[in-house]
Amino acid sequence: MKTLLKTITSGEDKIYVYEAGYVEGVKAAQAYLAGPDGWGASMYFPLYKVEDFAQNQTQIAKFLELAKEKLGMETEPCNT
């Protein structure tokens, strides 16, 4: 079972940060955004950077942008 380390809220979105074992020999964390259809998008980074990520609104916004794009959650702007 994954260990939840932190929940980051940005607007209506919640990013869940879990302990993620090791990636290339480095203890890792997983940032996860759940989509509406049961799918999700993840990003892995070194465990020691969890607080840096949680405090960096630019990184959070970029993760949300990319994750939502991959999950098809963003709507196209109306050009009319």
C-alpha cells in the first residue's frame, strides 16, 4: 500500500503525493492527479524535494496543466 505523504490543493484540484520507492537508485515521491474517468497522471521526483514542490506554485500549476492535458480535462477555448 502506498503511503500518502501530502495533499496539495490548488483551486478545486487536489494533488496527492505518495512515497514511490526508488527511481534510478534515489528514494522517490509520486505526485498524482486523478481524472474524472478513473485514470490519473503521475510525476516522479526525489523524495527530498516534496516540500520544495509543495511550496512552488509555478511547478504545481505546470504539473496540473500537463496532467489535465494528458487526461483530456482541459476544454478548448471558444473561438467564436
